Amino acid sequence: MDGLLQLFAWLLKQGGAKIPAFVSALPGWAWYAIALALAAGAVIAFISVYGMLAVWLERKISAHIQDRLGPMYVGGWHGWAQSIADGLKLLLKEDIVPAQADGILFRTAPYLLFAAAFASFVCIPFDGLAVVSDLNVGLFYLLAIGSLAIVGVLMGAWGSNNKWSLFGGMRSAAQIISYEIPVGLALMCAVLLAGSLSMTSLVEAQAAGPGQVLAFTSWFGLHNPWCMVAMVLYFIGALAECNRAPFDIPEAESELVAGFHTEYSGMRFSFFFLSEYANMFVTSAILSVCFLGGWYGPVNLAAYGTDNLLLKAASAGPHWLILKSLLLVCVQIWVRWTLPRLRVDQLMTVCWKYMIPLAFACVAGVAVFLVYPVGGKVLWAGFLALCILAVGGLRLSDWVARRRMAA
């Protein structure tokens, strides 16, 4: 937003007398409203294009995992236009509202869910200036706005007046509320290192130093072992918050037909999936910002020539954040078509018995590291020894349990 306002001011200055008087006389709030409208349009355009790309990627990746070809004909090269054709099909399908459904809740739910995903893009910094609003509590805002998904899912589930939808909605609410705890704790590790909740400040804290070529060594995900574990915990929790396999029990087709969106059709049905894919990108972007350097590339080529625009573009820019986020989205798709779905009790066990204690340990480990810093080699060696002891303890407990069962 600030970048757009600066651009408007520069254009007015350069235009001079060529700019019409009524344009130059526009008050500040009018320019802010224009910038806001342009930013909203850019976000909607990005979500639309990315959503079609993500659907196509999901089909192609799942097809290759299952030794198939996937879309190949619509549009020519590898069926790139299949998502466009599906969007037109959903747009033309009949919009059915069940007779016994709560009309207001049923109609509002998908739009609320999409609005939450749309609002999440407000604080994602694609670059130092390419951010709609650099809030000083940006990370907290993203966690709070993501919680609106629970409201949308429950509204759709209850408003459908369908027992399968209600079961799916309750599962989703329990799942998202539970996994928000390890997700928030994992992100606290990055906040402790950066000393700020601002998304832009989190990225700038991972910038390479003067003359530092290997910029990825400054990323929080590789800063210390605790942050690496926290990054993995966040990614697992993000899968659960996006209702992605192996945590997709709210829409388990073998048990609940289609879960909370069983009764939806047409464009309202598509809004649920567009929100899911948008949330996948948002969670991937948050991981990139907090642990993988954000818009900074892995190699700081600008160290060889600070005045070279090409080296600067290769070292940092919006393309790096988008590329990292898309790669993480591909990993989420890969996980979905590789791992089987968990049971409800297994899903809650993973969260409450393993992820939350590990997340607390990560926060404590990062805090201790900040107060009593030690050398990198000593830290990683100690962490490796701790991992070996933990794995050995788990194996020993498993062996003891099997012996007792055999006896």
C-alpha cells in the first residue's frame, strides 16, 4: 500500500502541469481508497490465477504419483486449461439450497470462508514495499484471521441441516482449534529471534550480512536445531488447519460423504475449494517468511556488485517468496497423495501428546539459546545426541510394550 502511494506521488510530481487539476486536487483519503481498490483487485486476481494453477498441479502431481497422465487435452499442452473449463462448469451449474436448510447460514458460509482467506493476504510481504499493510502485529493478525475459518465451516455445517455435514463441521472445529496451539508456539520461535510480530521485520531479520554470499545460513529455519523442529511442527500443523491429508477427516468421503460441504453445489461449492487452496498458499507464505528468508534468495549475489540491478533481482524479490510458497504447496500435495488418512483419535493424539510438548520445548530451547548462546557445532552435536536418545527411548518403550503383550 505504501509503495502504491509513493508511486502515485512520484507520478504526480513527474506529470507536473500535464496532470489535470482535479486529479492533483484529490485529497489523501481518495488516493488511499484508489490504492486500496488496486491492492484488493491484485489480490483477487492473484488468488484466481493461483487457484487454477494449484488445481492443475494437484491433478498432475497425483496422476504421476499413481502412474497416470492426468489432464492432457483441454487447452493443449498437458491440459493446462482444464481448470478454466472446470471453473466455467461450476459457474453454470445449478445452485441448490436444501429445503430444510437455514438459508442465511447456508448461503453466507462459503463467502465468509473465502473472505478469511482473502484477508490473510493483507499482511503477506511479497517484498519490502509489495505488502498491502505492514502491521506491527502482522503475524498475530494472520493467526486471528485464520480462526475465522472455524466460523465459516460451522455455519455451513449447521446451516445444511445434514448430519454428515454437522459431523464434519464439528470435526473441523476441534481439529483447527487444537492445532492452532502448536502452530502458534512454533511461530513464537521466529518471533523470539526477530523480536517483532511484523511480517516485514521477520524477513529483514533474516537478511544476509554485508559480503555474505550464502544467504540461507541466516534463515531462521537453519539458525538452530530448535527452529528447524519448530518449522517442521508448523508445517504439520498447517496441513491440519487446511484440512489436508492426512488430516482431512472433516471431509472424509468414506465416512461423511463429503463432510461439511456435502449439500453445496455450483459456485458455492467452488468457494470452499478456492479457500482451501488460498489457505495452502498463505500457510506456505507464513512458513517462508518466518523460517525461510521470505523474499530473500538462498544466495546473495548482490554481494558481488551492490549497484548491479540484475544481481539484486537474483538475490531478492517477490519471485523468491512466490517460488518458495509454491514449492511448499507442491509438498502439501505430495503428502496428500502419499500418506493415509488418520483416525480422529490418532489426529488428536498427535497434537496433544506429541506436537504441543515438542512446540513448548522448541520455544524453551530458542529462549535458552538466546540467553546462553553456544557455538553452532556444539549446538548441533548436542541436538543430534538428544535426538538419538529420544529415538532410542521410543524404541526401548516399544520393545518393552511388545514383550508385555507377548507375555
